[in-house]
Amino acid sequence: MPARMCTVSSSNINPHNISILTHPLASLPDFEQTPPPNYRPEIPITLFNKSHNALLDSGATVSAISEDLFKILNQNSDPNAIPLFPLTGILLTTALSHKTIKVKSQIYLNFYVQNYKTHGIFLVVPQLSTPLILGTDWLLENGVTIDYNSKEISLPSIKDNIPFKLIQDNDPNSLVNSLKNIIVTNDPFTMYEGPSHLINQTYPFETEKNIALNDIPLNDSQHKLMTSLLQKYDHIFKDKPGLHTFFSYKFNIKPHDPYKIKPYPVPFSRRPAVQKEIDKMIKWGVIERSDSPYNNPLVTVIKADGTLRLCLDARKLNTIILPTRDASPPIDDILAKFNNKSFFSSLDFSSGYWQIPLDPSVRQYTSFLYDGRSYQFCVVPFGLNISNAAFGKGLEAALNNYTSPCPSPNDIHTYVDDILVSSPSFETHLETLEWIFHKISLAGLTLKFKKCHFNKKQIKFLGHFISPTGMIMDPDKVNALQNFPEPRNKKDLQSFFGFCNFYRKFSQNHSSLLHPLSHLICKDTPWIFTEQDKIAFQKIKTAFSLQISLTHPDFNIPFYKAETIWDHYFHSNEANKSFRYFLDLPPSVIEKYIEKGVKPRLADLYKGMGVYEFPSTAINDGTHFNFNGDVAADTYHKTDIDVKLLKELGVQVYRFSMTPTRIIPMAHDHLPGKVGIAYYNNLIDKLIENGITPMVTLYHYDMGLDYVKIGGLTNSISYTYYTNYARICFENFGDRVKYWTTTSDIHLAAEGYSSEHFAPGYQEQIFGGYSDYQVLHNFIKVNAMAYKLYNEEFREKQQGQISLAIDGVWFYPKDPNNPEHQKAAECARISTFGLVAHVLSTGQYPDAFLETIDRTNKREKIRMNRVEQFTKEEQELIKGSYDFIVFNYYNSVKVRPMTDEEIANELNLKRRDRGYFMELNTTTETEVYEGFLNCLKWINGTMNNPKIFIGENGFPEEDGIDESEKKIAYHSGILNKLLEALDENINVFGYCVWSFLDTLEFAFGYWKKFGIYAVDFNDESRPRSKKNSFAFFQQLFRTKKLQIQN
């Protein structure tokens, strides 16, 4: 549809004035003082070291440059020095010949007026008779005063006045334009025609703004700077909405028939106010007269301040508008970004939606009828399903359309028509505010000063009060919740739940809190609000009466690197047949004891034996299971070397697991091992000294042989043992370690009690479905106990975070079109990583998991209950016992149902429970990558969008074979899916490559090599060397950017 065209002709308007209209009812700026007829004021400016004359045009809302001058500048200058931006639908028409010209572009220019450096946005206009026009956008922004008596202009930033010349001009081809996206400004700058016509309008700083500044906790110097900034941009603070100068919105419509809905009656008492509002909306260019075949009912709404707002009942219109995604981020994402911020300012637009022009082709759909006259909106009205998205796109265009980058982009937080600026210092805060004001000014937008707040130490934003130390709930909203009336029906209860859910992060065990009433909103449940329900209702309200303060989270963790327990040094000797042996102590430690004459305790020098240290020398099945785990990669003796390599690689976080047998060498007496603690202190300190953040896993499959001899995690004594171990670690390392993982791969750790592949390596299949279930059950409780321990004794002082690692494999149905294969895949997910995710988020086993066990018990006539549901007390302890989730992923597999014969011959009860068979090595590379994303989506949905850290992800290379290209392709494929997950707002905040070094891969020994650095296990000194994939990972860690692979 062509742009709307208007021709303007007026004898008192200079022919070069670019008077900008949005529709025929708009009016020209009413300047009381104008230059002499057919004369124009010009000043010299310096542009790319050359002098040019620029017309000062009080009638032009925007500045312009002739196409001829633009071409000359573009030929003689660096093209990058003149940023060019496209425009659409802007037409110019001459005042005399009415010749129409289309403007297609605008440019951003820096120039000098005398020694004053300034800048502006210029429309590139064909056939413009004067080379440059400085319109009211530039005049207003720079506070220009024009004195026609003395023929001088003054600027607040320049000490001396600048003379101008009045040049006579009778060019019949000068231009007056009509821009459909820009409205006339009603803000004349100061003009003098002589003493008798003095106008005192040098941007007076309104009294209310001076009063508002008195509340700002600033010193005199800061107060002066802030006042000066607000005075400079006083023109953007108006109750009247502005209009975006270079953006309009066009929504898409489904096929439909025109409709007319009968207007709603308006009470006689409101009609004068309605007519007054309509008159104002016409004057402001918000609506125009219409002959549209559509009609939407008009709704009158009384605002909080008592004034009237006219809105459309757009329910019918919204059914034919194709929805547009609102780009506003989740509120919780915004609220998580205020760590280390001390100054806060909030900006609110004046009737924000009304500042976004509607494309003329869609205005007809917004038509409404009042008092026999039809009107339509020229701007985005309230109530459309695209209103938020339209304003968001317009605001993005305003803030991001031009070349000057934001000095502190992480300090700007936008949500619909609200902007919050949070900064660590006053200087950066002022700089960011000025940048925003400048962008708003260039876009022609306005802010409502009464709703803006500046430089606050505590500020209200999105229903919360934000301060440097944290945030609290808005007391007004809490009071509203406390006064919420007893629900009369399901709709009332849903409204109450919505209120509560908005503040769910302030409520511990929120789901459990709401659970007693949740059944009432179910579709098939009759509404009966019992006395017990009333008690639960009051309990919920009481829970939100506490004014809880949440501290701001700190997620400054980029890429991560991991190491396992197996990389740590194990010193033993083959002749030692006991389960305990001594460490070879550094000379400095031995000398310390000799000097002090102190006889060390056994626990000081002793290290318990790990599961893979003692028996591993005997494992040999004729293939690759022939290894010795005593020394592994020998990181114990190579701390300095490995930290240097980590720094060379560019990692910023090092994830490693501690060896419990170093911390508590003798399981039975719980005495900490001083040498082991000294080793980890040294490692942690060196990491921090080199700018690397330590991230610690407490348990990675192996708690030691002493522990296994007493039953390991099948024994409830593990609760006491593990809690003591965790406490020792928190006490000794928690002042520096802020990220903890209680266990790695909890599901696979349980598998070790019914499989030879993981420690402790029970090979008797009869244990399957008994001991592995018991271990999983116990460790879920152990994790919750460690989490509670940290909350009660360490969190307040150490401010760390606790996680649990879930191992994941995505299960595809072998035959995706077979319902039974689909059920097998679903069962596989819910009985592995999905099982752990469900328990952590709800505190209970999923019914589907318990049903598989019950089915096997009935079929096999097993009378014992192999898995018991957690008690209510345990559920309260377990649910939410994590701050973030560590997720480990390597591969995906295809599954099919087991046949009856396969089930009958299966000795492992757990495999019978599950009833599916995994077909390994049948998935494609694409399915492996997609499986990673599917796992993230599953966890995100099951656990209600938790924070996720990718703890392990790697590609194995066979011994002696260089598979660097495959390794790089694998990680590139996974990382591309990670980017998709982030685009879908899955809260992944870290990614870890497995692994730093080649190492002992459990029962696979040294055959599979995942390392970025190779380790020669045939050399006693365990030398390290870079693999061919090293450069890829170094670039990845240092730049945090994924290079596109050919």
C-alpha cells in the first residue's frame, strides 16, 4: 500500500521547511516567530575537514542532507565513517510543483560547529536544493537559541555565540514532505526577533523535576551532573506521547470476512469525559476519522489516578491477527542480573503503545464507533495481542538502530515499556542514562517524568523492590495477597494461585504449599471449599506474610573444564596386600613434623585404597580391560604443570572431583587426612592465583574399599559417613570453592552396585533390581542431607551453590511409528535421568516407575517391596535439594521392547522392570546432537526451568588413532544444539568438555582417550602433549565463540 501523501503550502512557512504529518488532521508547528519571508539562516559547519553551509530550519522536524552532497562525501571518505540505514515508505512532495520523491535512506554524521563536536541523523533527500538542513531534532537536542535581531545562535555547550547569515531563496522546487511514520513536534526552541518579541524559553527545568531530584542520595557534584543531564534532555519528558520517527508496525491478518460489532453503551455521566478524551486523541494524532468496514466495541476504563482511558474490546480482532512472539525476557531472567549493582533508575514511556505508528494498511482493522462517528487508530492501541511485541520491536529499533554502541549494555533491562538501568557506579550510570536519552530523542519518543526514578539505592521494578543487597516482594502486592478474599469458585482460586506463583521464588517448597488446594482447580473436581481447605488457604497467605529478602545471584561462569577422581595420584606398591597404605609425603611435610618433634597421627599420613587401585591389576578379559589404576595421570605430583596447562588452554573454571579416601583415609573413625587436605588446598589456591575458578565434585563412583566393605551406599551408615565427609570439605575449602556437586552421574553410580562397569563393580547380576535401587534411594537422601547441612551451617557465610549431577542418554524408539517402541523409549527416559529429575523436583518417585516394579513383582511373585516411596518428611527434605543441576551427556541410543522370551531369560530384575532393550551404535550423528537438546528440554520441563550446567560432554579417541576431526565435529554439533537451547530460554549457564587429560575411564581403562592433552601411560613420568584438536578448544575457551567448520 503506498504511503499517505499530504501537500502543505503556507505563506508564512519557509519553502525549505520539512513539516512532517501523520494524517490530514495533523497540524503544522505553530511558531510565533519566523525568519523574514523567503530568507533562510545558515551557519558554517565542518564535515570531514571541509566547510559546508547548513540551513537552520525551525519548521523541519528532522534534519536532511542532499543526495548530491551525500554522494560526494561517500566518494571522498571511508565508507564505514558514514553509517547508512534504510527507510521505507517516506515520501516528499514539493510545495509548488507537488512532485513526489521517495526517501530511502538516512545517515549518521559527526560534524563540528566551530569547535563544538556534535552529531545528527540526516534523511538523504534527492533534489534537495540546499546541501544540509539542521531541523528541530538537532536544534532541540543541543538547546539552540536563535536570535534574528543579532543574527546569532547560542548553544549551552559553547561560550561564544555563532553568527549566521540570512540568505534569500526563491527556489520553486524546494521541498515540503509528508512522513507517515513521524509526527509534528510542538516543542519550539528559543527564538529571538528583537527585544519586543523576547521569548523566555531556554528549556526551563520544571519545578517538579527539581523537587524529584532532592530525593536522590547524591553529593553536590553528582547532583549537579544529574541535573545538567536532565536539563539537556528536558524535551523528551512529556505527558504527551511522542511518535517513533523511523519505525512503524504492521501486523498480519488471517483470511476472514469484515465484521461490525455493535458498540457498547456509554453511561451519560461518562460521555463528556469520553468526548474530551477522543478530542485529545485526535489532537495528539492517536486516532483519525475512518470509513472502515470494521467496528470494534469501545471500552471505557477508569485508571488509578481517576482519569479515563479508552480501549478497544479487541477480542474479535485478536482472533484474526496472526500472533507475534513477545520478545520480552522472562521476569526472573531480568531479576537475576543485578549482582554488584549500586545505582538504579527506572524509565517509563508516556503511553508507550501510542508512540508506535501503525502501518496505514492495517489501521482500518482498529476502527471503532462513537456518537455516530467512526474512528481508527494511527498508533498501536491497548488490548491487541501484538501490542507488547510491537512496542518491543520499536524500542529495540530505537536503542539499536544507530552506530554508537551502548557503553554498558549489561546495565540496561527492558520489559515492555519499562526500562531499568542498574550500574555499579554513578559515573557508568550517568553515561548509560545519557546514551538512552540520546537514543530516545533521536527516535522521537517521550518519557513520563512522574513515573521515572533516578539514581535510587532501592527501586520498585516489576513487582519487586531492588537494592544492591538483594530484592524483596512489593509490600503493596503482599498486602493485596493478604487481603485476598476467600475464593468462591475455581476462577477465584486460579487468580489466587497466579498471585502466589508470581512470588514463588520467595516461598520455600512452593508446590507443597499450594498442593492441598490444587485439586480444586481440576476440571472434573466439584467446587467444595471445606474447612480444611480454608485452613490451607490461610496457611498459604501466612507463608507470604514474611518479608524474605533474596540475594542477587552471580553467574559469571563461562566455559568449564573437568577432571575425575581417577586423575588423582594413587601411590601404592604391589607387595602391599592390605587395604591401607601410606602416601609418599613431600619433604617439606616430613621436615615440619621432625622440626616440631610431633608424631603424626596415622590419618595424617594415610590414604585409603580406592576400588580401582587394588583389584584393577587383575582385570583382563583379553581385550582392553588390562590396566593399573594406582597412578593414573598422576595429577597428584603435577599440580604446577597441570595448572600451567589449564591456563595455556584458556579455561576459566576447572571442575575436578575429590578423592574421599584422601579426605577421610579410615572410614571407621572419620578422622580427616591432613596431607590430603593440604594437597587440595594447594591445588585450589594455585587455580585461583591463575584466575581459574575451582568447581568440586565430592563423589565420583568411588568412596574407597573400606567403605565398600561395610556395604557402601546400600548401608544406611552412609548417611553419617557422607555427611561427615561433606562437612570436612565445606569447612576446609568452602571459603574458596563456591560450586559443589554432591555426586557425579547418580544413576550410573547406583549401577555400580549391579554392574562391573562402574565402581564398586559388583558383577553378580542377581543384585540388579535390589542393591542398585537401594543405593539410588539412599544417595538421593544423602544429597538432600548434604544440601540441608550446607544451608544450615555454611551458606550464609560462604555463599556457595550445591548441585547434583545427572547422567543422560536420549532414547529414540527403534521404530518411531510403532506405539510399543515409543512406550519403550518413554519408559527408558523415566527410569534413568528422568527418574532423578522427577524425584528432585517433586520429592517422590513417579508413578510410572513404581508401576514397572510392581508389575515385575506380581509376575515373579516377589513379596518384598524393592522400592519404597519416600516418607512425607523425606519428601520435604528431598524436593528442591539443589541450586542447579549438572547434566552429563555423551550419546543417544535406540530402544525396542523386550520379547517375552528375553524377559524370561533376563537375570537382572531391573532390566525386567524396564522391559526394553538398548541397541547401541545405531544412532546417526544428527540424532546424537538432537538427543542432547531433547534431554535438556525434558529436564527443563520436568524440573520447571532449573539452572543447568553441562558437566561432561566428550568424544573418545581410540588408543593410537588421531580422530581430531571427528572430535571437533562432535563438539561443534553439540554446541550448536546448546545455542538452540539458549534460544528456547533453557537456563544453561555453563558447558564443560570432557576431559582435560587422557585418564582412567573406569572399566575401559586407558583404551578410550577423551583428553585435550594426551598422557603417555607407558612412561612413568606421565608426560603431557597437545593433541591436534588443541587449537580448536583453546580458541573456544578463550573467545567463547564457536568457529564454523568447513
